[in-house]
Amino acid sequence: MKFSVFQLSRIGGRAMNEDRMGYCYTRESGLFVLADGMGGHPQGEVAAQIALDTICACYQQAAQPVLADPAEFLANAMLAAHRQIVRYASEKGMLDTPRTTLVAAVVQDARATWLHCGDSRLYLVRDGQLLLRTRDHSFLEQDRPGAAQGELLNRNILFTCLGSPIRPTFDTAGPFALQQGDKLMLCSDGLWGSLDEAEIVRQLSAEGVCESVPALVERALLAGGRHCDNVTVLALEWQTPEVFATTRSLAAGSAADGAFASTLQGDLLGSQADDLDDAMIERSIAEINAAIRRSAAKKA
């Protein structure tokens, strides 16, 4: 595989950066992941980190050196991440679960497959044109017949995420054939919420990702002002010279046969990777809900 990749995250005007991003790759496959920990719930940054660590661990186990079915892998890895977040909340005795959005893409065989849950987005740009982008899981972007009036009044509110007591809703797409110069960008809402789509596409198309990503992030921070959200971007350009550039502009060659490289931590699961089934998820959620009811009764 030949591509360039660049990632950058800035805290903006917030007290903490709850965004996380990173990528893993083998000689013939690459995984790119971005998560945005959700405010209004505790430890969003923990939820985002757990999501990345879990998906990376799953990828390291499954990519030998390619994934048999990228779409199936992404769905299973996302659900594993959701379960790990719920487990974390249960083990810590938390009254509410940490929550996060997620967007993840697999590139192999010159094709891209991706999954998203929430409002972290993926953009695919070719020859200066936006070919497609993900649709947020919000009432604004999704047609949901029978939505309650309160939901319609809060159309930007997300109706799904990882870590919630409800099984996440998610969308997958691909495989989509990539061409020379295609740019695939994953970003948090701190970017697209501050810049219009035309500006994002124009800047992403104007230069290579090592130049366009920092420019986009700085523009978003400026547009967002003193209360700007965290801004995080991970972008790749397909079939450029065989070099990998990280946020520190460190170069590395492509992975050797049988090798695995990552900017993520992939050992979070350890021996517990497979022991959290749906029944345990339901028990964990029931325990959390029971703790919430007990807390509410004490305050009454």
C-alpha cells in the first residue's frame, strides 16, 4: 500500500481534550479510527480511549495481514468497544456511563470500508469534489418517522453512541474503490461544526494532507473562537509516495511481512477480549440503572 497520513488534535477552548484518534497498519491493510468523548456524561475521554484501544486490539488479532471482511470486522470491533466501556462503568460503580462517538475506516486492496456511530464524520474527496460523507446520527441528518416533538426540537442531539445503555446504532459503507490522489478524512464535530463543507473540501483538495490538515484545524479554531470545541482530524491521501507522517512528522516505512505497527495501544483487552457477552452487558446496564434509581430515591 502507498499513502500519506497526518493526524492532529487541538484542545480549543475546552478544559480538556476528549477527542482521540490513531491508526494501525500491516503490510497490506490499514485501520484509521477517531472518537469524540461526549460531554454531559462522565469521563468522555476515557470512553474515547477505550474505544480506540479495543478496536486496535481487535485489528491486531484479525489482520493477518488483511481482514477477511472489513465491514464485519468494524461492526464486531465497535460492539466490543461499546461493551468494554459499559464494563468499565460497571467495575467503577459509576452512576452514568462514559460515552463516545466513533468513526473508523479500513483500507486494503485499494478499497475503503468505514463505519460511524454518532456525529464524528468521514469525508471522501476526489479531484476537488466531495464524493461522499457520513450522515450524523442526529434528528437533523436522519429521517426518523414517528420522532417525538421533543426530539424534533433538539434536532442536533445524537440518538446513539458507544457506552449508552442502549445497543448502538451504526452505519457501514463500502468497499469503495480508491483512485490516485483520493483523500479520506475523519474528523470530530469541532472541525465541521466551525467550517462549512465547501471550505473543508477546498482546503483538503488544495494541498497534501500534511499541509491541509494543520490549515483546516487552525481555521476551525479561529472560527470557533474562545469557546471552540476540541478539533481533531485524521486524513490520508491514497497512492502518494510511500511515507507515513504522524503529528510529529516522523517518517516510517511500510510494515514488513508479518509486522504490525500502530499509533494506538492495542493491549487493553488482554485475556478478557472474548468474555463479555450480551448477557453480561445487560447485567452491567441493569446494575448502573439500579444505582441511578437508588441515588434518585435518596435525593427525593
